[in-house]
Amino acid sequence: MTARLWLVRHALPLVAPGICYGRLDVDADAQATQQAAQQLAQALPGGVLLRHSPLRRCVQLADAVRALRPDLCSQADARLQEMDFGAWEGQPWDALPRAELDAWAADLHGYAPGGGEALAAMLARVRSALEEPGPADTDRVWISHAGVARCVHWLRTERGKPATAAAWTQAAPAPGQWFIS
């Protein structure tokens, strides 16, 4: 059996639409979290290695899954956090300076939006988590964020090429959903 990676996105965050909330530590909707946990707990095989982002919206889902599946253990992993948008965090996307958004689009790989984290740094930390050795026949589950799922896809398909805005079109799981890779 070949091990799989389950890329699970936290449930719908409690943040107003149109707000930049990458590393902003917000809660997720409790009912949506419980619903996602029930679906995930039923779908997961036994013996999976479960890791989660330390941000509250992911911890909520990890805790809810473990409450339903006491056979599973989970561990926080900072490498699974969403991108840090620095000073942009908590700001409406449409209020951000156009020149800064343009600079980010021109250098998606190397520009640190809002003075936070460049995509190159995020790709490096996600690569580190992907390359962590583990049992070859044991599925891994990451309860994380859309950006992390996109990074995994990029790393597996683009093989280390610098990301450009035009090429950064990877799909991500909807809130409370997952992809299996």
C-alpha cells in the first residue's frame, strides 16, 4: 500500500468576507467544524499520522476529529501554517495599496506581502514537512490551510520552479473539505 497525504482545510473561519486573514488567528464556525470532523472521522483509515497547523481554526478541527476518533493522536506543526501577510493581516483586500499588490504579483515568489512571508519561504517550510521521513505505508493527514494545499500541489508538479502569479492557479479544498494526494 502506498501512503497518501490527506490535505484537509479548516472549516469556515469567523472572519468577514474580503478580509486578508492568512496567519491571523481566528476561530472557525463551530457547527461547520463539527460537521467537517464527523465526515473526516468517518473517512480516515486507522493508524494515520495526524498533524495540524497551530492556528485556532485548525486546532478546533483536529480536536473535534480526535474526540470522535480516540484512536488518533495529533501534533501541531508550525510548518503547516498559512502564509504570513504581515501588516495586511486583518485588512480588507480592497483597501490594500495597489502598488504593493502589484509588486507582489510581479514577484509572487520573492515578495513578502505586507512585510510578512515570501512564498519562497512558505514553499521551503512546506517542503520540509513533506520531506520528513515517516513510515512508507502510513497515510498522513494535514489539517491546514488553502495556501499549504496549493504549496503541496506546486511542489509536486512544478519541481522547484519559482512560482509566478500567472502560474499560481492550483485549486485548494473548500473549507471543511480535503484532497488526497
